[in-house]
Amino acid sequence: MKKAIFAICFLGLTSSVFAVAPDFMEKLTAESRPAEDRARDGARRPHQVMQLLGVEAGMTAVDIGAGGGWYTRVLSAAVGPTGKVVGQFGPRALQRENGQAQKDLAAALGNTEAFFGDVSELTANSFDVAVTALNMHHGNAERNVPYLRQILGVLKSGGVAAIIDHVGLAEIDNSRLHRMTVADARQWIRDAGFEIVEESDILRTAADDHTLAVNDPILGRNSDRFLFVVRKP
């Protein structure tokens, strides 16, 4: 009951108090934002995800395992010029032409830093919000519980994170399909020390029956995805 009350209060604050930067939607639709990024908005729902996380202008945010930088750009727009975003691309990105694409992305956004170290090398207790999207399906409990603990460590007390990944079925070879079960994610999140605020269905889709690899052209990059909003106690 206490968790339910907390979740309701948290979501009430999200909708009534927290506010992303005033030009957030303008930046999402701007032609300067890659067309490929804009094309994914319908499935990834950036505004709704930012609302669920309670992101507001001036916050410090980190995109863990940032990949192509989709969430890095969204977070940058959400926290605005008074906020700060770190795109954690990892050391492998630095090896590819010295991470020039990631450096260029950070420079263009203005309020963003490209970071090429491991999560454990980020400053502890320094971020209001974190996002890790489509990263955990690569590993098991032995890898992912420590990984989540590292994310927990870089958040401030009370900081929140979005944990997003492709939904898989327990009876299917998820490693081959680049998927994972919701039950595994839930257990690992709790084992890492996070408090689960909400399991949201805003990224779910019935069009994906979980039998195809997530990069199968039939899915059009719109896989069924879980979203946990979690909090550092």
C-alpha cells in the first residue's frame, strides 16, 4: 500500500510540478534533429517518458550506453540550457575514430558532454536522472545486477532512472532474439537496490509477438518494450 501511495504521489508531482524546458517540443520537431530520430518518436514516446521520470529544466541527466544518442538528444532538450547531460558512450566508442561522432553530437547540443569511460567512472551521487535503454538484454544476472548498482551509484539520493528493454518470453531463446523477460529485469532491479516506482506500459505494443529478432524488418524497429521507472532510496 505504501508503495502504491508513493507511486500515485510521484506521478501527481510529475504531471503538476515538473516541467521540461519550454522549447522541448520545438526541439523534438526541429529539422536539425535527425529525421531517423524523429521517425522513432511514435514508438518511443519521448515526451511521455520524460513526464514519467519527472525530468525538468536544470536537471543533470545521464544517458547510459548512449549508442546513437537518441535519448541523449531527448534529455538535452528536456533539461534545457540550464541543465546538463552526459552521454555515456563507453570506451569502445572512443576507439572508433576517437569517438568523433559522439564528440560532434555533444558539441552541437551545447549542454552535453560525451563520456567514454565505464559507468563506474562517472562521478558518484551526481545525477538527478538516468536512462538505460536496450542495454541489459546483452547480459545475465551476473552482469546486470552490478551494472544496475553502478547506475544506482551515480544517481543522487532520490534520483530516478528509466530502465527500458525488448520484451522476451521465458520459453524462447532471448539471447538470440536480443530480448529479455520482464521478470528477470524486475528481479535484477530489486537485487541492485532500486525501488520500483512504476512498471509502465507506454512502450508496449501488441504488434510484436516476441518470436522475431528485434532487428527483423517486419517489426520496423518497433519492438514490444518494458519500461521501469526506478528510484534510488
